[in-house]
Amino acid sequence: ALVFRVRIFLNPDGTVAAEPELIDQGGMADPHFRAAVDSAKRAVHICSPFQLPAEKFASWNEITITFDPTKMSGY
């Protein structure tokens, strides 16, 4: 399955502070897995800046997102 986690680091204004980091490295030999990871990293940049409450920056400056295609269909 193409399930993996990406850690993102954000600035106080909600912009991406650093390149998203792949936590689960195991599937990188699979070209489909690599393509999914690249798409997820691009999506993080496209969604920036994130609209989050500035007063809670300490709780959202680092976020781990699980990408699971089976949960992304909208059904």
C-alpha cells in the first residue's frame, strides 16, 4: 500500500519552513511510492500558507501527515 508519513515544518505565518521530510523510507525503491511521496511534498507547498492560529504556533510548527490513498477518495 502507498501509505506513508511526511513531517512538515512551518513558520509562524503558516508558510513551509523546510522541505517536507519523509518519515517512512521503506518503499523508496518502488517508483509508484516515490511518485506518491513527490506528489505529497508538492501538495504541502501548494497548500502553503496554512491558515492556523498564530497563538498556538508551538503546537503546529511541526506536523506529521499520514498520506493514505484509501482515505482520500472523498467517499
